[in-house]
Amino acid sequence: MSGMDRPITLHQPRHLEIGVGTAAKLGAWAEGAQRPLVIASGPTEQYVDRLNLPGDITVVADVPPEPDLPAFEAVLARAREVKPDLVVGLGGGSVLDIAKLVAAMWDGDQSLRDVAGPNKVAGRRTRLAQVATTAGTGSEAGIRALVTDPETNSKIATESPHLLADIAVLDPELTYSVPPAVTAATGIDAMAHCVEAFTNIRAHDLIDGYARMGIDLVGRYLKRAVADGSDAEARAGMMLASYYGGICLGPVNTAAGHALSYPLGTRLSLPHGLANAIIFPHVLAFNQPVAEAKTAEVATALGLGKGDLQQTAHAFCADLGVEMRLSQHGADRADLPDWAAEAHAIRRLMDNNPRDMSVDDVTRIYEAAY
């Protein structure tokens, strides 16, 4: 599965800073800004001073882990009061997604429902800086943003080049305080982005290169980052793996793994990375018969060894400290068929999967994960 002859468009931030201490460089890049708006979450607000931003800084620090439409609209309303000439996302994927949308929409009259889908955002004139504080979503690299619709408990997905950052900053020091369990789950999320793009029916040789590099970095550094949060090399390696995963999402995107993870996030309020970690071994093994060569590359890069793939991949995640049983996260077995139907209906992702997956197949995966 590759498509060197298939046209694709690859978007990346215009400017990338990566390495210990690079957060401090943002101020020089932002020279001339008079009304910076920093969008953060509670834990990431502590890093605002490290950015050395100029001007009259406004901080909105109450973005929840899985923001819904009212949460986004509250931040958007605040931005319209501030009229920022620079928007800075400072946080994990949820924060960065909200920052993208705010930068593109605060000075217009479009609603989030107006821009759902590809290429519906009218434009953007406000500079956007994305400063990642986790290594998982790779949102700082891409042109997509997801917000939960409280009416349907599904994701409103927006895709546009107008959501692309002008600068992305990957400073591993900002991830030192991320707890081991979160480091593990977000790291597996980064890996899942790479693996799902790599084995995707829309896979492309160019994106395969980024995916391979990302998977290799996860295999080399995720265990180290979980074991020692201040391991600068491991943290930097994982931030780069996450960034590569974000690049993979643009022209290729994810597949069944992410489709199955979304109901776990909306129904159980599981963090996105954790939901993906629980699902990852099952979908990897499900797709193995139709993607044998690429799956073997994944297994080798992660050091899974020989044996049943689902079991070795499950052990890889569990050994990182991830609780892999849905039953331990509040799931009710009776709800699994409904969740399976919901996941199966996410065709924008399920249609990318290399192996057709029925509702019954999804139910069996949820049962195995229960």
C-alpha cells in the first residue's frame, strides 16, 4: 500500500524550533505583537513566562482536556474581546486545536458548524504560534482541529490550510512534568498516528517516510521517557515522533484505530491518548493479514518480538503502565454494541482502513478490550 503516483498536498509550519530551551525563542519571533492571546490549560499556564512574549498578554487557561462546542465558543468570545494580533496555543492537542480555530475565526462570522469538513474556513490574518507541552497528538504540525459536539457526542472535524501554525515550538523541558501514565498514553497516540497512516489505503511513499521515522523514535524513546521524565533526549525524541505523526495526519489521516477510540473518549471521558492506547493492539492485529510487510516493520521497530501480535502489542502498552481494560475505566458491557455502531459510522476514518471492518468486528474488538 503506497501511492507515489497519487497526488497529495503536504502542509507544514513555516518555522519550527525544537530542542531544550527553545520556548524562550518565541518572544523574538513574536516581536511587534501588541495583544498576544495565550490559550492554555490549567497545568500549562505556568509556562507562559518562559515564552518571553511582548505586548499586553491575555491568558485563557481553562481549556478542558476534551473541549466541546460551548468550551470553544467561550474562548472564541474572549478572543473577540481581546482582538489579538497573535494567538499562542500552549498545551496538548486539545489546546492547540482550539488555538487554531480561534486564530482563524475570531475576526469573522463563521460558526464551527459552518467550517466543519475540509476547506471551509474563510481565511486567517492573525499570526499563530503552537507550543506543544505533550508528545502525542502532533496537532502543532497539522491543519485539522477536533471539537466535541455535545448534541451527538461525536467530533466536529475541521480541516484547512488556514489552521496551519506560523511557528511550532517543541521544547522538551515543557514535558518534563508530564506524569508517566500520560507520557505513555500520549506516546502511544503518536505511534498510532504513524502506524495508521503507514498501513492506510491512502498511504503514500512520502508520508511512509515520516511514519517510519516516528515509529522508530517511539520504539527507541517512549520507555525511556516514561521511566525518567527528565530524560531530555527521550523527551525530544518523543516530541519529534509526535510531530511526524501530525504530518502523517494531513494528506493521509488515521483509520479504524482512531474511529474506535472516539466513542471511548466521548462516552467514558477517557483522554484521547488513553483511548487510542487501549484500541491500538487490537486494530494492529486485525489489519495484519492485509498489511503483513508493513505490520512486520512496526513490530520490529517497537521490539515486539515473536508470538501473537495482539498479545505482544498489548504487553508493550501494558508494560508502560497503561490500564488496558475498558472494564476498569467505567465501561458497561451492555453499551459496547451501541459504541460499535457509533464507531463504524465514522466513515471519514473507517474508509481509510486497509481491511474492511463490520459493526460485529468492532464489537468483538471492544469485547476483547473489555
